[in-house]
Amino acid sequence: MAPKTARARRLGIALRAHREAAGLTLEAAADEINSTRSTLSRYENAQTLVSPATVRALLSLYGVRPDEIAAAVQLAKDTRKPGWWVPYSHLLDKRTIDFIALEAEATAIANFEPSIVPGLLQTADYIRGVMRGGPHTLTDEQVEQRVKLRLDRQQRITAAEPPIFDAIIDEGALLRPVGDRTVMQAQLSHLLKTSELPNVTVQVIPLAAGYHRGTRGSLHILEFADPEDPLIASVETVAGQMVLDRPGDLRTCTKIMEHLRTVALSPADSRDQLVQLMKGR
């Protein structure tokens, strides 16, 4: 099953909207193109890639304008292009791959981490320490494959048209040793350097803030360029990464992220805090 990319989601939303505007049920539309209700439902929910020919047939059935059909057919072609993450698909579970595919198309990323440095800001040695301390026993080769994957994900942060990246980190994550002191010093230095990028904001929630709404786990919120693409939230659980797109869940996650920004130090004070942590204070 292909990853659920932002483009696939956008296409699915469009197919559903045009079908409903045409007054057709899933069963009726599926019958017209000799398909099944379940298959059409998977197209609309971006669970299965839909071919450009099927998109053309469906939108013609729905009475959509030729220019809109042409744009949707091109979108269907684009969704079938393999992403950079495809060679790594065998390393991770589908939910994580789905998230990586969405992250790759996001224009704004907000990430709160209570226990570790955000993955997009980790150094290679820090990543190795995290992987070796994870829930699975990995060989050196498997560790290095995952290090390469995460470093490849990070390339978007410094790309020609990078996303806005807001990282909020609990101070406890910065005090928790991963690797030896040299690894942690290099990681803190990397955070300081990266926070100077115009598209990156780093904020630290001090321990003095006490218990807050993010204490239970990590949170991602992704935004996309096309206004038709709704927000996506993702939370980390013991069972793995869960992508959330229901309106109620998104409202809750957005409120939590807003709260975390208010209890965190300002970006300038956060940089000062990182400097103090590097000095061991």
C-alpha cells in the first residue's frame, strides 16, 4: 500500500467533494465505472493510489469542467511518483512511512518533544544513541540505515524552499544523556546553530514550568501549502506513531501546541538556556 501523501489526500478530498456535488452515492459512482464501493472509498480516503485514467472517468461522470479534470489527472500522476523515502520503506512500519511522506510535503512543521531532541534537529551520533536505546535490538548496519534515513529527512530544513519549523523541547530532554558528554555537547551546539536559521525556531520549556499539557508525549502538527489540505497531527505512543486528521482531534492538538508555546521560554531566552546547559549549569 502506498504512503498517504498530502497530494493523495488532496486528490481523495476532491474526488469525494465532486461525487457529493453530483449527488451520487459511492455505490452508484462505483457501478458507473465498473468498480466497487470499497475501492472507491479507498480512493477517496487516499488508502489506495488511483490511476489517472480512473480519475478522468470519475470526474467526467461527475460533470467536472475539463480544466479541473486536467489538473486532477496531473495530480494523480504526481502521486504515483516515488518519494525519496521509498528505499527506506522496509525499515519502518507503514504509519511511520505515512508520516514521513506527509512531512516531506509540509510547508510548516511544529514539533514538541518531552524526552528527546526533535528528530529533525538531531546529530548523527545522537541518532545512534537513540537507536541503540530504542525498543528493538538493532545491528550496527540497521542503526546506520536509520541514521541515514533521519539525516535525509533533515535535508528539507536547509533546502532551497524549506518549511517553517517550530521546535519546542522540554528541558528534561536536554538534561537526559544520550551517548557520552561529547555527544550531548555537540547536540546542544547543533541546536544553537540550527536555531539561527531564518525558518527555524527553538523554544525550551523549563523544568520550573512544572507539569504541562505536553508532558504525556510528543506531538507534531503539519501544515500544507494548498488551502484544501487540512492540518495533520501526529502523536507518538508505545504502539508507534499515530496520524490524526479528525477535526476534534486536530482542535485538541492545536490547543495543546498553543499552550506549549506559551509556557516555553522565548526563542532568545531558549538560546541562553542552551548556552547554560552547554556550560553544565
